[in-house]
Amino acid sequence: MSALLKICRAIDWLNTQVGKWSIWLILASTLISAINAIVRKVFDMGSNAYLELQWYLFAASFLLAAGYTFLQGEHVRIDVIAGRFTRRTQVKMEIFGGLVFLLPVCLAVIYFSWPFFMNAWVSGEMSNNSGGLIRWPVYLLIPAGFALLLLQCLSEVIKRFAYLSGKAPDPGVKSEKKSAEEELAEEIRRLAEQNPAPATK
């Protein structure tokens, strides 16, 4: 189990790094969108390549960060039923859901999307739009994103087995360490309490 937990830490580190870098893709997509809109309005010129690049970057941020979202427990959950059970029962349900639903879906998407990517790679498939981009990079995002999600699924299942066997803490409990945003909000609140705004007449 200790060796498996080391693998889990490696997977968690990988998805953490990918997740942290993926946020910059949102910024890049936003900047490209803004620049493209300004150029079109001001200079009456533009290119479909910029529009497609914007879509590619958004797709990359969504697909590549799926594993990181799962790691952080920020994916969509339905706790109406699970909340009625003990934590150990909830963990067992999470293991079942991961192995029976998420893992097969990830494998199926990777299996069916890989030939899709390979065909585009070999043929050099291009967008049908005038000035459009090549298609294989965005097709590659599909198996890559689901591969990261699959790895994180395995990591979460292993951590939950370790928790049930008493060899690891509950992976569903978030760290008490505050984020930089939470620390900043608390500091602003503290300063506001120390220096209240003067009352207006």
C-alpha cells in the first residue's frame, strides 16, 4: 500500500501542476478574444485562426484540468443520498462510482478518441473555415485530458482503499490550510475592523 500511495502522490503532483498551468490558458484565450475583437472593429480585419485558437485554448483548459478538479473535490456531486450514510459507507460508494462508472468512461473515451486523433495527424486535417487551423492538436486534447482524469480516478480509489484499511487519512477531507485568497480576505477584514470608516452625518 505504501508503494501505491507513492504513485498516488506522483499522480496528484502531476495533475496539480497541469491544473495550475491550465489557468493561464483562460487568460490567453481571453486576451486573444479581446485583441481579435478590437482588430476587427478598429481595422476591419481579422482571421478565423484567432477564433479557433481561442476555442482550442478554452478546450485545453477544460479537458486538461479535469483531473485537477477531481483531485480538489470540486467536481459536481450529489450528496442528497450519500449524506445520509456514515463516512466509511460514503467512501465505499465513491470507490464503487470510480471503478464502475468513471474508470470505464475514461477508458472508452480514450479508446475511441485516439484513432480520431491519429486520422487527423496522418491526413493533416485542416479546419473547413477560411484561414482555420490544423485539427489534430485539439483532437489530442481529448485522450490526453481523459488520461489525466483516469490517473486521478485511480489515485482517488487507492487513497480511499488506504483510508478504509487505516493506512491513510480521509482523502475527502480538505486541508485546513487557507488559500492565498482566503488569507487576503481575512487580512482585509482585519484591517477594516481596526480602521472603521467614519460615520457620515
